[in-house]
Amino acid sequence: MYVVIVCYGCGRFLLAKGTQKTKRCPYCATRLKLVSAKKVAQVKTAQEASNYIRAMKRRRDY
């Protein structure tokens, strides 16, 4: 299982495995604790998560 989270440093969408406890944002280098990060989606595969992030970026005009 994978989760799509929002970085609380820069606001970008990130992909993380559901079993991870922390994740470093590749955009701003903030170390995120996944228990306190805003989760916007939970999907089964990395491909689904990637497609979700692409769709959200199109909506937000990144």
C-alpha cells in the first residue's frame, strides 16, 4: 500500500510506502514524519499513486 502526502515544508505532493515512518522531501529536504503529514490518498500500487499526483499537479498548475 502507498500513500500520497503533502510536504509540510513546501506543500508539494510526495509518494511514500504505507510502512514508512519518515520521508525526506526531494524538493526542500524537509524530513517528514508520516504520522503527522497530511495524507491525501491511499492506493494499492505506486503507479496509482503516481497517476494521482500527476492529476493533482494538473489541478494546482504546478
